[in-house]
Amino acid sequence: MRERRHSGMTLIEIGVALCVAGLMLAVAIPALSAVTRAQLRQKTGQLAGGVRSLYSAAAIAGHTCRLVMDLDQDAYWSECAKGNVRLSREGERSQNGARLETREEELQQTAQRDNMSEEERERLALAAKSVFTPSSDVLRTELGNKVKFADVWVQHQPESYTTGRAFIYFWSSGLTEEAAIHLEQGGDVYSLLVSPLTGRVKVVGSRADAPGQRR
């Protein structure tokens, strides 16, 4: 009688299969990591180009512009005022890594109140002259591909922001603000370091802080 051959895989066959799977995984992981870094590098370069473009646009047009970075929606765009705008000496207020609204912004939301004081009405009228509206210099751009803002620090901020909105201002005099913008994807981080005097952006393929950054 012929011996019946048992069905199933031998230990040798299982070992060979595991070796093949391990080799395939070893090849796939670096390839996937390379794709991820390529996407992150592309989005970082695109944002750096937007910063440089807005720096030039503000100087040519002769008014103040700002780059708006929405850290919750992972998107950015440009806004410009009709003239030159000065930042408040009081600086921004923040809480838990987010920017708080200014007194002028709060007044604009309650502009219909009848019990506003004369001082509040004057501040509201002054703020109306410095209103920023979206411009075509940098159209709304979403980071996409799971690339997101890790955090943003700009020199007028009291701390790094991780949520809400952050602004980098550009003036017609050819000046901007020192800033450090960090983008991340899948554990990788790229840094954009903005020079306040030239508007140049240094891109670093790791996490790096601006020279003047306060911790």
C-alpha cells in the first residue's frame, strides 16, 4: 500500500516563506519612507516659495501682508491690508499653545452693541483701517498627503503655537519676522527658518529652531 502523504507545510517550507516575507518587508519599508519624505520635502518647498513670494509682493505693492497658517486645517494663504500696519506693542496673547483674539478682534465681533464706550469705538475705527483681506499672492493651499503643521513660532508670539492660527507679517520696507515653521509626516519633521532681514527661508531636513526663538 502506498503511504498517504500528509497535507500541509514542512518546517523548512515555513522557514523559507518567512525569509521571503522578511526580505520583501525590508525592501518595502525604506521605499515607503522615501516616498513619505519626498512628499514632506515637496510641501515644505512649496510653503517656502510662498513665504518668499509674499515677501516680494509686500515690498512691491507698498503695503503690509501676512501669511496665515491654519494649524487645525493644515492650510495657509495670504492676506494684505490697504496700507502699512504696525503690530501692537502689547504683543499677542496665548493660552495652551493657541493664539487668543486681540481686543480689536473682540470689538469687531460685538460692533453692534449700543453700550460701547467712546474709547472702544475709537479703537474699533482704527482697527477697521488695518483690516486684512485675502490676496491672490498666495492662494489657499492645503498641505495634504497627511503632511501637517507640527508647530509654528514667530518672533511676536509669546510661545510656539500648535493649534489655531499663526501669522507671519511682511512690511513694505522689506522686512519680515523671524520664524520657525515645523511640518511633519509619519514621524519625519522638516523645518523652515525665516530670516527677518532678507525673507530668505532655510529648509532643514530635521527639527531645528530659529536662532532667536524663545523657549
